[in-house]
Amino acid sequence: MSAAATAVMPDRALDAGEVLLIALEDVAALLRGRSQGLDRLIKAFDLSPFETSVVLLGAALELKPEVAKICAALHDDARMRYPSLRLALQHLPEAQWEAVAPGATLRHWKLIEVAAQDALLAAPFTLEEPVLHYLLGTPTLDGRIAPYLEPMPLPASLPASFGVAARDMIQALQAEKPVLLRGSGHTCKAEVAAAASAHNGMRVFRLQLPASLQSAELLDPLIRLLSREAMLHRFVLLLDQDTHPLGEAALQTLVRRYALPLVLASATQAPEGIAWKEISIDLPDAEERAALWVHALGDEISLLLGGEVQRIAGRFPFEPARIAAIAKKVREGSTDEPEAASLMTKLLWRLCREDTRLPGDGLIRQMATSATWADIVLPEASMAALRDIAAQARHQQSVMKVWGLGTRGAGIAVLFHGQSGTGKTLAAEVLAHELHLDLWVIDLSQVVSKYIGETEKNLSSVFDAAEQAGALLLFDEADALFGKRSEIRDSHDRYANIEVGYLLQRMEQYSGLAVLTTNLRGSLDTAFLRRLRFVVPFPFPDQTQRRRIWEGAFPPAVPCADLDYDKLARLNMAGGNIRNIALSAAYLAAEAQLPLGMEHLRLAAQRECAKFDRGMTEAELGGWR
């Protein structure tokens, strides 16, 4: 026996192998005194006595300094102060060659790491650091995968409508079945997964794997690490294809090679050939959202806001987590001022609008909405129709949901028709401002496509985004998109009619307010007109109405000199042209450093007329020369 062995066994009653086994028994007792990690590891990976001894040998090297000397003695080489596969096979009881093979438990699940060198059996092995921490009762996720795992918070409570889904998921996890979560509630899926897993004593981690790590050669070791960590730390892996999608190949590989049942959240994509337990989780309906708002805001603020809570719940299909986050900001911004109700209402609507995202596909342009009722000049019948539209939008939730009159077509679609410049877009601005809504203008040049199926795809993107944002949709010059369905003469006509049919369907389903404008009412399909709640005319303004428009054209800060509104009203111009003239005249006055006068307006009016290849008539010029 070597000098190294003699040094650690002064009485020579025991040989080095026996001393090693005693050291392993000491380490096992030490670990069991610290935590249940050792026994849980044995159970989780179904370790044999030999495999358990290999794990203990790896731990002993870290926890008992004398083990390094024992290893050197057993190797009969003072330089080999580490365990090797040969040492384990020669000196540990019930040794099994197959237990140290690359595909066996110890190495496949990376419980131990064998150093790469020419002689396999002589190669040192170490216990993986996260495994050691786990055995010592200080579990930490492996640093190689921790950056890609996001812990899902446990919700304080779940909406009642999620109860069935949660129970189904609890049962599926208990039966170790993979779960496929369908439906529109993206955050809701994670919340249900977290609640169901917690019921089974587990946490949920969502995988966020960058594309650079999704290649086959990098993904395989990551899957093994994920599986090991899930078995050690008892967590459920969530693959969220709705918010953090994996590439198709990576998804297929991970689902099929991951060692444990997992949860896949996907509205569309799901690998075939898997015995999924499919569970649908949709957004809470408006009534349940209203209850969530009241709970999140508190009774005092909810009472102060009154019916606005119901309107918010009906307008914005938010998930519970978003409702809670916005309500927290509202509570932080609460005030005791006399106008608290008005201030809190504006704050709530503003926060809800800010929490929605404008799609980045170029189909939609958001428009400022500062115009008020005072800015519109229309015949009384048209003004009354606009006010009715606003009233219906305000009370939509009460009438359609609470009173039970809503079955189909709960949204409000209206048509504004009239010549350019008569106030159609301005009226949409006023409605959006009055109703605290964002105004989204649809870029028809981007929506309509010559490629078959592309227009429907674009329309779907527009309506889906608007549903989430609760926005007022403005289809300007809508006849370009919503024209009469043609007689079918060829395949292009057939697909054009399909596009119109799809549009009619989405208009019927849309829960918000859609404003369509056209210069030519007669060009619209009659089937489409039947689905409109209001058809509002915007006639060319008469002289009395033009005077009112001129009187409102200049804010108080504009320095004006002896403006003759009767003369200005003789200009046969629509409201949009009048605003152009007023703006142009203001620049002329500013450049001349003079108050704005009739001469500035005459020059501006002549330039506006020149844009349309016409001069000012004698009637319009009368009294200006």
C-alpha cells in the first residue's frame, strides 16, 4: 500500500476502500441531517444503490477533505486526488458497468460530469454543482438554463369562469399528462397553469429560449438540463407559443424529448402525435371583468366612478392581471378634490388606452382626438344622430349585457356620407374624444391587396387589434373597400366577393364602434348597409352654416382685424376648405407682422380655389375689391 494510504489510516485496521465507504456513510448522514434532498433525488431518478454511492462519492469530495487523500491512495497515485469511474467500479458495492454508460441516469441527466480525456475509466468525475446545492438543502436553478426560465407568479385568485379549466389541469398534471391550453386569454393561461400547479405543490416556469439556442446540437443538452431541474425542483415547464414562441423544429424536438409532462399554450400551433389534454381558456366576459375591476379598485373608488366601471369592462377585454395592474395605478392616483369623480374617470380611461398597443404592421394610424361638439357644424338631424351614437356607445354594456338585448351584432357600425371636407373625419374625432377612445384610422391602401387571401388577413389583423384596444375604427373613404359585390365573371370576382363577405362577418362580430366614411353612398353594398346601426348624412354647408364655421375658425389668441363673417360665408367652401384658408391666412398675417385681416383671407381663398382649378366667382368676391 502506498504512503498516501498509510497517511490517512494510521492504525491500518481498515483498508482505504473500507475507509471510503465509512466516509460515504458519514456524508449520507450529513446530507439527511440538512434536508430531504438525497432521498428525493434517489426517488426522482430511481437510483440504484451503486448510483447512489456514486452521487455520495461526488458529494464527499466537496464536503470531506480527507476523501481526496483516500482517492489518491486507492489510485495509488498521489496526483489523482479525485474519484474516477474506475475507482467507483472497483470499490463501491453492487457496481454496475451499465450505470456509468453515457445514456444511463447518472450521465444522461447530468447528475455527474465526467471529464473528457482519452482513458474513460481513468477520467475524473464531479457532482454537478446544482445537484450538490440541492442535496445540501440550498436548491438553485442551474445557471446554464436559469436565464431562460421565468417564474410565473401565483394569482391571488382566479375568476370563477376559470374554475373548470383549473380543475381539469390539476387532474391532468396529477395523471402526468401533457396539457395543451387553447383560447384567447394569453396571460390567463399562465395564471391557470400556476394555480393548478400550486395545488399539486409545484411551480411554473415559462421557457424563453432565444433563437440562437434552438439548433438541434444546442437544444439536446438543454432539454436534459431542463428535465433534471424540473425533477429536482418540482416545476412545470410552460411553453408559451402565444407570447414567447419557439421555432417549429425546436418546439417539436422539445415536446418529444422532454422527460416530464409539460404545458403548451398555443392558440394555433401544437405538435401532432402527442396525447394532449386540451383545455380552453378564454378571456373573462364583460360581466366578470366588471367584478374584477370593482375588486381591484376597491369599493370606494368603484362607487366614485359609477357606471364608468361597467363601460370600461365592456370596452376593454383585459385579462385579470392587466386589470389589477391598471387598478393599482388608479388607486395611487386617487384624489380628494371636489372634481374627483371626473378626474378619476379621465385617469382610468387614459390608463386603459395607454395599456393597449397599436399594431406595427402599418395598417393603422392613430389620430389625435381633441375636437369637441362645439367644433362641428351640421344640420340638427345629423347632430342628433351623432349624439345618439355617443349615447348608444356609452350605454352599450348595460343594454346589450345587463338588460339582455345583446345576442348578435353587439357593436355599433355607422356610415358617414357626404362630400370631402364636410366634417366626417372631424365627427369621428369628436365621438372618440367624447367616449374616451383611441381613434384608429385604417389605411385602405395597405389593407386592400391584389393577392388572394391577403385582404382578409389584413382585415383580421385590424379587427383583432381593435378588439383588444377598444378603439374607434375609422375606415375613411370606405367605398374603396366596401364596394358593391360584383357579379361573378372570373376567379378574381369570386375572391373579391369573399373579401366583402368576410368584412361583413367581422363587422357583425366587432364589439366596438366602427365609423365608415364615403363620398358616394350609392357605391355601398345593400347587404352591408343592413348591418349599419346609423347612416348619417354630411351635406355641403349652406351660407348660415358656413358663417358658424368661420366664426369658430380662429382661437381667441389669433389677432384679427375687422373680419366680415357675412362676406366670408359667401365663399362656397366646405368646412375642410374653410379651415385650410384660415390656416393659410394666419401664416400670411404672421409673415407680414400684421393682424389677420380680410386681405389675407382673400389671398388664401384664391390659393385654395386654385388647388381645384377654379377661380373665385363674382358672388364670392363681392365687396372684397
